[in-house]
Amino acid sequence: MTVSDFSTNTDKMTQVMKAALGENAADLAIINGEVVNVYTGELMPKQTVLIKGNHIAYVGNKAVSSSFGPETKIINAEGKTLIPGLIDVHTHSDEQYLVGELVNYAIKGSTTTIITETAAIGSLLGHKGIVEFIKMCRNQPVRFFFTIPPIICVSPSAEENCALSPLELKRLLRQKDVVGLGEVSWAQVNENHPRLLDTIAATINSGKQVDGHAAGARDHKLQAFFSTGISSCHESTNVEEVLERLKIGVFVPIREGEVRKDLKETSGIKDLNIDKNLLGVSADGVDPRQLVNDGYMDFIVQKAINYGFSPVSAIQMASINVARHFGLNFIGGMAPGKLADIVIIPDLQNIKAETVIINGQIAFEKGQVVAKARDASFPQSFKHTVRLLNDWSENDFNIQTDKQRSVSVRVIDQVSDLVTREVVLPFTVNNGLLETSVKENILKVAVIDRYWEPGAFSVGFIRGFGLRKGAIATSSAWDCAHIIVVGENNVDMALAVNRIRELQGGTVVCAENKVIQELPLPIAGLFSDKSMEIIARKYDDIQFAAQKLGTTLSDFHMSLQILATPSIPFLRICEKGLFDLKKNKFVSLIVE
């Protein structure tokens, strides 16, 4: 789908009006269905929906007979319910799987529009990467919109080399399918990061939205953050946090996807006597296993209903509320003049598509996706983003000290699947080296710049990953796209990194000097070129392999990916060393 598909002209308007008036025939008519009116919150039985081109011409029960012609395709939806095509307000489609694979599952998952971050590809390749990813998403059966990343990282090489120049930012914001700036962290805003504030101002002045990331901010800190004009936050994890944001006019997408599942803990918001038009739901990244086994936004909306949200309210949270937030007035509901994105479901308790219409065309029917996704194409350079010149040896992961007996070491403490903290522990020096301890659940962690300053790296310690042996590495670290490796021994850590170098990207599990599981990511070190089913199976295989090596983390791969991000508290690591997000500065490994 191109930008021109959601524009109009005199001829389009005339044709749509004539179909409503019965002066020409509709191209597609859905008759006898119950329509969910997301504008008024009511159910409208026995409705006819007329479609001309890619626009809805009429919704009601008094359609003119001459609007039906011999060429009009008619769908009898008697006993069925019509809902708007569902919208994912916030996700990350720029990693893991190619867009064409996502499109197929989005369509049968009732998802007609996806608003995606571009942070992963942007943090690696900057403006060039963002532009190429946007190109890949255009002319697809599913409609994509984009938020561009502020590219504020704990990784100096990524931030310095990938930061968008004012001209690049201006060019991106001029594009109609770029709807704003994505995932701005509150701590950096409140500390008056000058380039970040300039980027926020440029986005707002262009008429676009700024998405916020306000995990941990409360009271005056929260309001200071939103006083800049930032308009949304998807980080609420309980009813109190949701309500605090709603009261100050912030749009709140509730996450239920790969990173967090917050619907259950926040579902109490449904019982409060407040207006809920600032509520949304989002995947915030959708796991291949969910896509294959459960669905996409249909699955998330169904979960909201199962947690007690009224069906109409749950549908509004994934349609009209999202469209209004981003000013996408041509989608989000079924009404004259809107683009014809319609899903036919059995009833309001069963959000599972029987037919999906996108942009006026049938995209899914009789259990089959009939709209063909466009094959993705990348520049050849995207297949050569692991620029390490030499293999890594086990000695590269040595941590040396000139101390003689013992030393205090700052360790990353993995307190949950996502959150870390600092802990200072005593280490015994062994021949000038500091070593891992399976007994104490202490492993080594290293981050290696694979692109901008190839080979720049640092090594530290992490507690809580649980490996009793082996190592696991990935080239898809969040917010810097470096290589991250965690391991019990140097030999397997080196093997995992060298295998990623050989594959030109991937996630690799090693033990006893053997590769025991891997998922190649040969495109930018971020994307697999395999089918969604294969990727899903590989994620299961990687998790199973990690569990056999001892981990108790529910998603080892994600816990590995987030170790370099500045978005989740609070002790992180990058190629320059440990970074304390509370202090907003690098801190030493050895504590004097």
C-alpha cells in the first residue's frame, strides 16, 4: 500500500458519492451484518456496507437498490458481526522476520494497519537503514506507518554514527506515512538532553506525535516529561499508572505482546467511571510463536475481552482510539469516506476473522490469505554488517586485574527477565584474572561493536542468567545492534561470536566447544530470511537449549537482547563498559 492509497481526489469522491446515491454500482457490498459503530459505541443490526474503490460509500439499512449492479460482489454477512480493521498502535517490525512474513499473519489476524518503530534498523544503519526499511514496508497489502527513533543509546558508537541530522529528520517527517517520533525516554528528556529536545520540537512543529517511554516516572517527574508535548506512553503496568496518565491527557496503549503482558494487571481500569477514548492496546513487538500459534491483534483484543473489557471498548482500543491519536482520520471505523478496512467475525465474543477486507479488497477468506505480500529487497550491503576482521579467541574475554588477592566488582544483577540492578560483590583474583562462578550464578557478559568501530568491546559480569555451562550470543541487541554474548566460559563465548561472524548475524547457543543451536539473521544481523514457522520453531529450540544449560529465564533471547538498552532500568553494558542509567554515566567494573 502506498501513500497515495489514503489520499483522495475529485474523481474518487465523485465515484464514492454516486455509489451512495445509487447513481452507479458499488464494487463490493456486505449485507445483513451487525456493524460495530466505534464512533457511538453501539451495535447496528442488519446493515449494508457499500464500497467503491477503496472507500466506504454507505453504512445503513436503507441502501438504494440501484447501488447494486451486475458487477457488484455481494457478501451476505447474516448472523455475523462487522468490525473495523484492527490497528497495532506500537510495535517493532524492523527485526526478526521480513515484512512479507509479518503481513501474511497480520491479515489473518484481523490486523490491517501496523504502526511500527524503526529503532532496530536505525540504531545500526541510521537514516539509510530507516529509509530502506520504509521502502520494504510500502506496497504491501497491510498498511504501515512509522515512528522514527530518537537514537539515544548507551552505546557511544551507535549514538554518534546513527543520530539523524536535522536535514535527515526533516526529510523523514515530511513523509506522510511517518507519523511521529518513537519511544523517547523520560530520564533523558528531564535531564535536558539538547539534541533530544531539538528532535522532539522538530517533530511537534511538523504536526506529528511523539511517543513517550515513562517507565518509573511519577508525579512531578512524569508531568515534566509530558510538558514537552510528548503525547503517549505504553509503559503502564497497573491501574494506578494508567489512570495517572489518562488524567493528564496522555494516550495509553496497554501492552500485551512480546516484551510485556500488562492487560491482566491493568484491566481494572475498565471498572472506573471514566472516558476511555485515550486507551489503546499494542503488541510492542509480536513474537513469531504468537503469530503462528495464536494470531495478532485479534488475539490481543480477545484477551482484553476475556479480562473483562466490553467487546466494543476492546475493539475501540485497537481501532478508532489509535486512529484519532495519530490523526489518521481515514481509518479506524466504518463510515462513509473512510478507507474500507473491515473484518467479518462470527460474533462479538469471538474475535477471529472469517473475511478480511483491506483498502476495499478481499485479503482473507475461507481460511486463506488471498492478498499477496511483496517480496522484500535490501541493498547488498545489508548482508555484510558483521565487520569483525578477525576471529575471537578465548583470551579476548579475560578480565585482568593487578590486584593480588581479592577485589570488589560491580555486577549486573538480572532481577527479572527485563530489569537489572547493580550489585557489588567480592571476587577472588586467580593469577591476575577474575573468573565466572556457576555456584554463585555469576557469568561473563561481553558487548562487541560489529559495525561502526568493529572489534571495540567490553567484558563484565552478570548474575541471574543461570547457565551452568556454555554461552549464548546474538547480533540483535536492542538500541545498538551490537553483538552481546553471555557465557560460563571463554571458549564457548568465542565460538558463539565467531559463528555469528560466519553467519553475518544470528543467535547462537554453544556448549562444550560445539554449536548446539542457532538462528541465522543474515540481513543486517537483525532479520531472518526464513518463514515465520521456521523462525518460531528456532526460538523454541533456542529457549529449550538455554534451559538445558541451566537458565530459568522465561525468554533467554530477549533477556540477552536488552542488556544494552537505555530504556529499561538500570545497569547496562555496551562496547565502552558498564552504564548506570540512574546516574546517566559510565561506571567502573572494579569498585575501589
